[in-house]
Amino acid sequence: MRLAELKAAVNEARQQAASLPGHSPHGAVAELYTTLFADLHAQVTSASAPGWPQVVLLVTELANRLPLDALEKQYARQLQVRAAALLDLPDVTYLTTLEDLRAPMRADLEISRVRRDAGDMRGCCTVHWATGRTLLAAQVARAFPGYAKAMHPIRQAFEVEPPKRVLDEKGASFYAFTMRLAFEQALAVMG
């Protein structure tokens, strides 16, 4: 499965969820996403490539609690956040140079700047989380100068336990800031 196909399937599911009547129970939305995630998980498991496919497996394994789940209280909304993270995945599987690491972070920071300016802190969290987890899951073809030093702040920010409570707007803002800061620190590393 290609990333574009995955994103098309997620967009289709989001449109279906949005078209459900306003009085639809959250169970209908949850069922829609649960079915989608089970299908995506099965398709990506058979491919098992590094990078973004590994993040798809993480997102679609619903038994695992993710830090993103703390952005919403209701289960159906947590699944919507996970779907948003899938749409934010960068197309990265391998890293061969420091520029391969920098390019998705720069793109991420531009997307999050637009979302932050619009007041969408949860959207900042999904793009940061998707990018960070993809970079952690990418395979390094060979060691290159600056990789370990650049990845250090990313590991610290992204390899964390999920919060125990739902994050309010201030908590989501701090979470987004923490991830953004890790990217800025990584981008400052010289090769």
C-alpha cells in the first residue's frame, strides 16, 4: 500500500463520518474508524516496511494507548485524532543524509505554523507526532554525520508514556511546543 492510497482511504472514512447525522451515536463513528483501522493494519502488516508504515501499525493497533489519545476524552474522537495523524504522515521510510532528516521537520514546522496561527493546537500535535514517530521508525541506510545528535531530542520528546489525563487546550499547547522544540533542536545540528 502506498501512502497516497492510505490517505485517500482515511479521507473517505472522514467524509463518511462527517456525513453521519448529527444525532448519530459516537458508536457509529467509532465503528467506522475501527473497521478502517483494522483494514489498514492488515494491509500494512503484509508490507512491513520501515518509516511511515511502522507508524500506521502503531496508530491502527487500538489496544495500545498513544500520547495522541490524551487529546480527546471520547473514544470516537480519539479515533478521529488518530485518523488525522495518519493524514499527517510524511512519506519517509529511509534516511541516508542529514537533509533526509531535516526536510520532513521543516515541512512539519510550516504546517504546524499555519495550524497554530489558526488556533488548532491539536492539529499541531498530530502533525508533530506523526512526523516524529515516522523519523524514529525510518531505517538509516548507513551512519551519517549528525544523525545521533539530531535524533537525541526527538527520542526524548517522542518516546514518552501517554499522559494519564485528557489534555486541555493549555496541555495540548505545551505538548505541541515540546515536540516543536525537539525539531528545532534537531534542525540546529550541523552535519
